[in-house]
Amino acid sequence: MAGALRVLVGLIALFNIAIGLGFLFNPAGAAANFFLIPDGGQGMATLRADFPGFFITGGTFAMIGALQKDPRALLVPLLLLAIAITGRCVSLVADGIGPEAIPPMVAEAVMIIVLVLARRTLVAGK
């Protein structure tokens, strides 16, 4: 079980790092997938800075947790994803629900569940 969870965490890490790199090297293309519209040079700079910061940081710490069997490292992606899904919940209340709102929430919830299970497994193994 622990090995399978570590593999899943590694896949989550690669997924998030790939998203972050997409924002870094193709911000307009990545933004379109996230329903974002860059506004000028500063908008592009924000896409290249903030989104890679979120995704690459979360992915890197997930990878550290998976490779080094370090449950503490998994707290970083867990916190990032918890804040993200909280923001999405606020948006549902403030802006209503649309069909495009659910898939990212499901993806974040699945990642949170996997990371929590992996963290518990790694803590129990120490």
C-alpha cells in the first residue's frame, strides 16, 4: 500500500510540475486551459511567476515526500491544494456553479485524498 501511494504521489508531483512548466514556457496556452486571460506584459509575467510558483512548489514537495518517504514534505502540497479548493468553494457560493467548476475541484479533492493517505502511511511507517 505504501509503495502504491508513493507512486501516486510521484504522479501527482509530475502532473503539477508539468502544469507549472506549462505556465512558465507557454503562459498563454496554459492560461486558456484555466479560463484565464493575460492582460499585457504584467499579466504574462504574473502567469509566469505565480502559477509556476504554486504548481512547481507543490509538485516538488510532493516528489520529495514520495522519494524520501518524508511525510512532512507532503504538508506543502496539501496546504496549497486545501487553500485552492477553499477558494473554489468560496467561488461557488459567490458566483454560482457552472459545469466548468466541478472538474478542477474533483482533481484537487482526489490529490488531497491521495496525499493525506500517503502522509498517514508514511507517518505510521516511521
